[in-house]
Amino acid sequence: MKGRVYKRGKNWYYRFDTEPDPLTGKRRQVNGSGYKTEREAWKACRDAMADHEKGRLVSSSRHKVGEALDEWLSRIEHSIKPSMVQNWRNYAAYYVIPYIGSRDVREIDGAVCDALCAKLLAEGRVKAKPKKPSSAQAVHVHRLARDGREMPCRPYSYDAMRCHRKHAENDPLIGQPIKPRKLGRRAAEDAAEAAQRKLSPGLEPKTVVNTHRMLHRAWEDFTVWGWAKRNVVSDAHPPRVPRKGRKVWTVAQLQRFLQYARSDRFFALWVLEATSGMRRCELAARAWTCSTWTPERCQSRSRGLSWTAGWSNQTARPRMLSTSWPSTHSRWPC
């Protein structure tokens, strides 16, 4: 590998050839410019060739952080989950680009990343736009299941409109608006407290850590692509995420819930969740046609997940749910 230097105007430049493009076979060159003397140009050329041989060559083209993150997400979106792509786009748009998006990728170092984390912790929260209330008005309807059974009008919803009645076809209420239900005392107090609660201007430490992880992954690829000399994000110090205890029901609360839900059409689902430890996504996506149920064992083929002795991992084997009860339990806990 040989390089050369030349003068153009008042500055000196260098250039050397690298391996041809692996896809097209075209010639590829690395250029450097802006040196005052020939000696400086030769020194920069030798350093660039040494970095190229070690696999740490930095491309001569400049990349702004905002443009680099956009191109990086476009190039890797086929290799990660769509939800993760959308989350990383949001992190970049809300928490990175507004602060360092106009800076060059080569200017970023561990101190800049630390300053960014401190800025996000202090005043990085972006207020979400309030959701507009739906213009459609909830009305009474006649609902039928696939097997022809009549179903409640509007039993489950995320607003105050509820109707648990099963309307007949000739019911005069069909088409009439549903009156909103009145909130109970505790629900009204919770809503008032949530309205008065003021959020801190800074982000939660977990969100800042997620942003740091995204930047760490991005700079890893920038280093491979020659946009950065090394992953400088690894020099930063992300905040510590405090552990929060998980609130769980007591045995008495679980018994009370199951006793209250015995008449619900999803009672079997609540019992399965309480006794098996299945996640909500698995309960909602269970393929019941591929599952078998006995009083002692439940076997389900749910999206290639498996469960054994209380531990869950991603495998291709069916998910096994042990629902055995001690001999002292002759019935369900309700």
C-alpha cells in the first residue's frame, strides 16, 4: 500500500488506495486535506495507512450526529424488531438530535455523553401531546358471538362508557347514546390526584440508560463503518437505575379477586394466570387449538416459548405449565 501527497493552492493533501469495493469491484481511495506543510501531510498519510491496516480507519467524509443516526437506523431496521426501531427513532429525535445532532461524529467523546446524560436527567422531559377526545359517541348495539350467542353491549372499554346488558334485536335502546358512568369515590380521588401531580422536568434514569444503550450500539457500527475511530460512548457513565419493588397481591387478595371473578367469562383465564405465571402477551396470544388441559398439567404451544420449573427462555420447544397442587388443596384457592 503506497500513498502520495500533493499540493493544491496553499494546502497539502494525501491519498492512498485501499481494497476495492467487495460488491462492485470499483477502486476505493482515502483522502485527507487541510495540511499546512508537506511533512504534516506525509505524517497524516502514514497514520491513516496504519489505522487502515489495524481496521481503525476513519472515513474522510464528515457525518453529523443527526444525519448519521438517521442513516444508521435505516440500515439496521431490518435486523431488529419494529418496536425497537420506533423506540430508538423517538430517543434520537427527542433526546439526542436536539442537543448534539448538529455536531460532527468525530467531536463526540465520553465527556459529551456525560454532559448529555446530565442534561436529560435535569431537563430532558418532552411533554406528550394530549390525546384528543374521540368524536364518535358510544351507543347501544346488539352484539352476537360467532356461535350466535348474545354478548354484552359494551362491557370493556377505556373510557367511562359501559353497558353490560345483552340487547335483543328489537330493544328500543339500540342506537341510543350510552350514559357515562359515575366514578366512585376512590377513582375520583385518584383522577384528581393524577391531574394535580406535576412531573419533574428531567427524564427517569431508565430512559437515560436506554438512550445511552442506543448510542453505544450506534457508535459500535460507526466504528465498523469508518465514521468514528472507536466507540467513545463506552467512556461515558450512565446513571444508576434504582430498583423498585414489585407490588403483588397477598393470598387473601387473590382469593377475593377469584371469588369475585367466578361469574366472569374469563374466569378460566384469570385462574390460569394466577397459577401458572404466564405473561400477559402469552395469555392474549395463546393458541388454544394447540393446547391440552388436564387437572394436573397444561401444555401449550405459544409462539415457541417454553417454561419449566418457573424459568422461561426462548426455545423452540412447547411451553409446559405445571399446575399441580399439593395434596392438602382439594380445590382452587378461591
